[in-house]
Amino acid sequence: MTSWNKLIRFFIWLCIYTQLLFSQQDFSLGEFTLVKIIDGDTFRFEELDKSARLLGIDTEETIKDADAELKSNDLRKNWLDYYYSVKDSSGKPVKIESPFGYDTWQWTKSVFKDVVKIRLEIDEPKRMIDIYGRYLVYVIAVRSDGSEFNYNIECVKQGYSPYFSKYGYSKRFHQQFRDAQNYARENKLGIWSGKENCYPDYEERISWWDERAEQIKYYEENYSGKGNYFSMLIPEDYDNLSKMTGDTVIIFGNVAKVFNTKQPWIARLEAGDKRSFDLVFFEKDNHILSSTGIDSPKDYYFYAKGKLTEYKGRPQIIIEDPSQIWR
């Protein structure tokens, strides 16, 4: 990322944060111009330098080539066989391009044909950007007749996405998302119809996501804001780590990457755009990494405790005992 782009992003963030700071319960970022629907849950807006990732939903991946419709139709022919052949190599539900992902993309574009105004809203000021640098938003759409709707919730209600809780429950619309998902299930819409060429394991996905969401909820209710606890889901927590070098800290997060081809082994937690935190395992302690299960492909959250040090500008904890890691 160039220095100029960093400056633009900082200015956008500062404007958003200042607006929220002085409006307290006003979660609106303002009105924005939709320039591209990348897929069912990722949009581009003229006034934002990065794409916007829509909160509470996780629509299926779609082929986006010029011949996307043709390729999607080819996928329909042996969809389930193809899906399970890919999943066999993974211990968790996989995200791959699907025929229903294409259908959702087309449905989303049709939804916004009658929309004349869009307001973007956030869930909470401390989490406005994800680890990929995308803005996390709800899209409130206003139709030509003046009525408005929350697209994120409507997407779940019409069965184009489950309620996505992998990174935590919605702070503002949790019950509305639950109700929308129940409505889609009861009416057998979209992914719940049994007729679509979609991912066949949504019950497994939701169980996995909700377990992670419960871990986040427990952390927030019991440890958030306490002096030596730091969540890698909150950019501000990561930034505040610099003040704790040399002290004992407790880190809440999950492993994004494992480096085990040379010593020492590294389990890396990602905390945002080019922000990461390392758990370091020297050779005599390599066994701790697998014995604690933090490198599990389902990447649940955990706590890691130790003296905070720094190596090449990256904060880290050296793990020498299994008791330093727990769930």
C-alpha cells in the first residue's frame, strides 16, 4: 500500500470516527454511491477507497468471468460430487465458487435496480474494518417509493445467506438476523429449499460459526477492556500492545498461519491489514503447537499468555509450556 493510499484511508477513517464520536448512538456513515456489486456480500462505493464487506451475511462465491453464466451452468451438472471432492481435503466447510453464488449475485443486482439511495451503517465504532482492510457495514437501501430496508437482513430472509456469526454476533441486529433465518428456513427459501445448487452443509457451518461467536461473546463480557487482555479482533487493542512490551499479557485470537519448516516454529495471529502477532515455539517446545490444537483447521479462538517481546517490529510471545494456551 502506497503512502498516499494510507493517507487517504486514514483521512476516511478519521472522518468516520469523528462523526461517530460526536453522534454517539448514530451509527450512520452517511449516503454513498454504489458503483459495483462484486458479489452478494461485497460492494464497492465511490466514496470509499476499499471495498465494503457486508455484516451478518456470507453469500456463496461466484464465478465472475465474462462467461460466468456458462461456467456456473457447467458446475450445476455434478455440483455435489464436485463440492465433496474439494471438501475431502479440508477439515471444515469450504468456500468455493458455486452455481448458487452466481444466482445470488444476479439476485443482488436485481434488488438494487429500484434503489435510489444508500446509507451505510456500522455495528460498533471499534470494529469498522476487517483484517483485509475492507469496511464492515450494513447497507440500508431506499427504494423509489421512499421505503427502506436493511439489505443484509433481507439477504438472510430470502435465503441467499445464513446469519453469518463467524466473527461475532451482530451487536445491533442479532434478533432480526435470527428471525430472518428462521423465516427462510420455515418457508424453505434459497439455501434452505433443498432445490438449489448451493453448499450442502449449512448446519455444520452455522454450528461452527456460532461456537466461535460464543467464544467472542464470552471474551467481551468477561475480559474486554481489562488491563492485560488484548483481542486481535480489535485494531485499537493491537495498537495498545506497544505500551506493554516487557509485561505479561493475555492475547485472544486465532491462528491464521503456521510456519513450521524451520526453527523456531511460528503460529501467526492476524489482527488486521499488515498487523500480526506471533506465538513462538523453539525446537524443544514444538510439540506444544499440535498438543494444544490451536492449529486446528476450524481455527477456534483461544487465549495465550506470556511476556510480550518484539522481533523485527512484530509483537510476540514465546511459548514454553502448554499452560500458556487455553480455550
